[in-house]
Amino acid sequence: MGGIWVYPYIEVINRATRACTIKHVNQGFIDYLCFYEPDIIVLQIGIVDCWIRENGKQFVSKGEFFNSMNGIVDLLKKRPNGQMIIVGICPTSEKMESRYPEINQEINFYNNIYKQFLNEKQIHFIDMEQFIKSTAISTYLLPDDQHINPNGNKLVATEVIKIVNSYIYNELGTKCFNDEDFKTAFNFFEKAYEKYNGNLDNLYNYILLLIENNNIVKLRNVLDSLKTNKFDKELMELIGIANKIIQSGN
């Protein structure tokens, strides 16, 4: 694996299926949630959906892809503590681009559909387009220019572990906070943020304790690093309080 779990007892259930589309996942998703009751789901799907076939069509249109993803997210909300890590669709090579014109543009379109759900607390996205470039595909993809090779698997594992460890640290911090061990809680929240700063539950907890500790320097650094303003009402209100504290401290 590309990292170390912070918690030694993690059960992994492999439900991978070849030639599967997001429509198939949506149709069976309620069974995954109710039968396995997972804490974290890793979803890696989309290349079958968006790939341009010899007839010029795709198995799953953009509208169908969005609707299926929306259905999955709606079901996930029924288990509000559950998390989903989406592994983005990998771009392909210039050779494939010449054979299937604009395929990388299509891949980007479908990845952008995933990104529309990133304001949801339960959704995390690994953007494979940030790691894989069409001019150096062989670094992470097999010779078919579609599926990840051992280095690609290591890359995905490393990014997944960061998110999972952040989730675990945040859970540990929440337990300590509820037990009124605020110093240990802060340390766990900070570790969670350092592992992965896209955990919105942890972001709220970390900012809250930074405010309580009046740590202006770290508070400013956290707010400066925010890449979006699409947060829920509670987090937006807390960020507003943090900004006022920073301004008053200048």
C-alpha cells in the first residue's frame, strides 16, 4: 500500500465488478448501504460510462451520469456518518485521443460532474487528472492507456489512505472532545487536517478549536487555504466568525 493506516483494524470489502457503469452502482447502492453498513465507500467508476464507442456513442450520457450520481448521494445521506471517496476517471494518451477525438475532453466533463457534489460533507474526490498527463501515460496506466498499473494503484492507495486516516483522526478527536479532553481533541483534529484538508466535518472541528485557542496564525493559514466557498450554513457561519477574529487581531 502507499501509506500506513493509523488504525490497525480495518475491514475491506471488495465489491469491484468489471464493465460496470454508474447506473449499475446506483441500482444496487441501497443494498451496499443496508447489508454492509460501510463507514467509507471507495467508488472508482466512469471510464466505461464515458468512453466513445465505435458508433460514436457512450454507454451512459452526461445527464444519466449526473442523475445516477445524484441518486447515489441521496441514498448516502440516509447514513449521515458514511463517507464516499470518489476516484476520478483517468485521462488517456495522445494515441487514444487521435483514435477517439476529444475523449480526454469527455473524461474531463464526466469528472466535472463528480465535482458538482464536492460541497457535500460526505463526498471526497481524488482528481486523477491532476496526477496523470496524456504525454506521460505509462507512468500510471497499463499499455491499454485506460487502466491503472501498479504505480497507479499505489497512487490511488496513497490518496485513499490520507482521507481514511483523516476520517479516523477526526473520529478520535470527536470522542475526546465529547469527553472534554480538549487538548487531545485538538491534536487529533490537527492531525486529521494535516492528512487531508478536504474533510469538512474535521474542518469545522479544527476551526472551532483554533477559535477557542485564539490561534490567529493557524486560523489565517487554514482560511487562506480554502479552495471553495460552497459550504453548508454552519461551516459558513463559523468561517465568518473566524474572519472577524482575524480582522480584529490585525
